[in-house]
Amino acid sequence: MTRTASKPRQVPALACAVLLSCATGAWAQEVSVATLQNVPADMIEPAPAAQPGAIDLGQSLTSPGSPGTGAGAATGAASRAASAARKSDMRTRRPPATAASARAGIERAVFERQPIAVPLPVGRERLITLPAPAALHVPSDMARVARIEIIDRTIYATALVPFTPIRIVAELIDTGQQLPMDMVADKSTADAQAELEVFVVDPANPRAAKAGAAADDSSDAAPEQPAADMVELTRHAARQLYAPRRLAWTQTGVQQVELNTDPVDGLIPGARVETVPLGQWRSGQLYVTAVRVTNRSARPLEIPLEGIRGRWLAASAQHGRIGPGGSDTDTTALYLVCDRSFAACLR
């Protein structure tokens, strides 16, 4: 995990915009994210108002068609999700159902022993493509919470109600290999609309699956701009949050991705903070999500980058330390980089 934590000096709040660069091409220099905050206070100007659509970050197994008659693993998962929802005062804000969001691209996951996380938006069908035709093993009461069908090597999954993680197993017909998948549907998975393509690592050639994914990318479309690396992608996210409008330009090869902006509980375990995703961007196979962090305790907080929940390739903080809740310095931003979307890497 690559980590970048800035010095304690900070601007009053996220409502302030830091002038990241004053000359064309300044961002081409090799600087760390930590330098984004070292700007005189008289060069700070307010960030543009957020616009909609922009930034403002042991079960019984049977066939998928068996509805089941009694309570089981799936029913229990739905019950737990409903109970958690009742304890929360927040409502899920789903992204608008537009033609653009109906086809949100393709996510890719490589199976390497760990179960594959499959977030599902409630009420919307999501496609999961397997490496080969397969048979599914699901809990006997799965039909109570989700509609799951498989044709050839594609799974068509629709969550009917919110539910906590449910383990299903796809068994590849040609090899007999089993792929465990943890499906979940809750308020944080509403933006998981992209088709998910699963690759399997060949023990004789561990790099084959990832190379195959890259080959698919090159054959799908015309030549593209070089993908941004983790530093460039993080720098881009910080510029969108902190730079004045005239400097918040969009980098070639980086595109904004739809994101559920509901607060996320437990992102920084053990800390009394409020964490709210603000925006998500993608370049090549990398995603970066900007998350606002606000201290709700009476004490200053050192941002524990190593303890952030999720599977992140890199985690950076705009400020390494924030002040006590209610002060001018109680808020900062996290930049979380992953090879999948925010919802998929949060698990």
C-alpha cells in the first residue's frame, strides 16, 4: 500500500479551495500530494458549488431457481440488512436512472483464492461474466432476496431487497473449479452498475489472467490516452476538490465515475469521524475516490492511513492531522486508490 500523509499545516476546511498551481504545466512536475497544502492563505479562494452529477467520493446449497420454503441464509441476510436500515436515519440516494448509467462500463476482478466481492444495486440487474460456463450453488431461500439466473457464462443478478453478504459458489463446468462470490446489497452498493468480468489465475502462469484483461481492453476500442498512475490520479482528485475553477481542469485519460455519496460508517475504525464520499474517477484499471473526513470528537486526530477499512492500493490524506470537532481545522480529505470501484473495494 502506498501511503502519503501531508504535514499538519492545513486550510480552515474543505469549503476552502487551495490553489494547486499558478502556471500551465505545473502539475507535470513530480511532486507528492503533501505539497498540495503548502500555499499562502491569501491565495485561497472558495471552491465552486457542487452540481448534481458532479463532485459534489454453513448454508444449504441448491440450484438458483429453487425458491425454498423456510428461513435460511438468504432470509437471515435480508433480515439483518433491514434491521440495520431501521437503526439508521439516513435514506439511500440512488443515482438517477439515465441511459448513460445503464451501461457503466466493465469492472474486472481476478480470482486468487479470496472470495470475489459482488455488490448489487437493489432493483437493478447486474451482469457477472465468468471465465467459462458454470453451474451455481446458492442458498435454498435465495429467491426471497434476489433473482439470479445464469446463461452460458453470464450471471444475471438482481437484488430484490437489501441484504448482508451471502456466499454463492459458481462451479466451472469444464474444469470443476469453484469460484466463491460474496453478494451484498445495501445503501453503499447503489452505484455498482458496471458489468463485472471475472478472471481466474492459471497456476502455471499467474500473470495470464491479468494479461488477458489488458488484452481485452486494447481490443474493445480505438487507441486510448496513456492511463494515469496512482500519483497522477490522486493529484487529479485533489485538484477537483481544492483548486479554483479555472485550475480544476480535467486530465486526459481520466473520467469521472458515478458514486453513491451516502456517509460510510466505520471507514476509520475506532475514530469518531464522519466520512462522506465526494467523487470517484477512473483511469485505465485504477479508481480513486475522494472522501471527506470530519472529526466529531473533542480531541485532534492523526489520520491512521494503515487502519482504513477496505482493500486499497494506496491511501493519501490531504492533511495528516485534523483538529477537534467544531474547529476550523476539523475536516480534511482522503484519497483512496483501488483497482475496482469504491463499493467493491470497501469490503
